Amino acid sequence: MKLYLLIPVALVALLIAASGIAAVSRGWILPVNRRTVHRPRLHGWGQLTIAVALCWQAGFFLAGDIDVRQFGTLSGSALLLAGIIVMTLSHRPGGDQRTP
């Protein structure tokens, strides 16, 4: 049953990591986010942090001990929140509007 959860999480983390690597190395952002992202490299680091957090939580999900699993979930959630904050800092103030 655990594989039904781990395989999709690993695939999503891989896609997010690939997008983060493209943003960090080349400054390339997905077309949906191009208008709002002001600093693409910072956005990429946030995506990489989120990918690591997803893998971290999935790895600790396999642990048998409940205390270890709780630590992994809590620390992975903190890492996920840090990645979301970093991605938020990379956006333009004022949302979707372009400044001249």
C-alpha cells in the first residue's frame, strides 16, 4: 500500500526538482509563472527545497517507528513551508501586474 503513495510523490518531486534545476541553472520558469516571478533563480531554489521536503517526508514514511515518522513529518513540513516562503519572496509585489 505504501508504494501507491510513494511512487506519485516521487514523480511529483522529480518534476518539481527538474523545474527548479532549470530555474537555477538557466533562469527558465514555466510559462504559467513567468509574469509573476521577479527572481527566477530564487524561485528555483524554493522549488528545489520543496522537492527535497517531499522526498524527506516520503523517506520517513517508510520508517517503522512512530517517533521517527513523526519527526520526519514535522521536519519535512517545516522544510516545505520554508520552500513556499522562498518561492513567495521571488514573486513581484502587486501580483500579476507588470511594472514599466
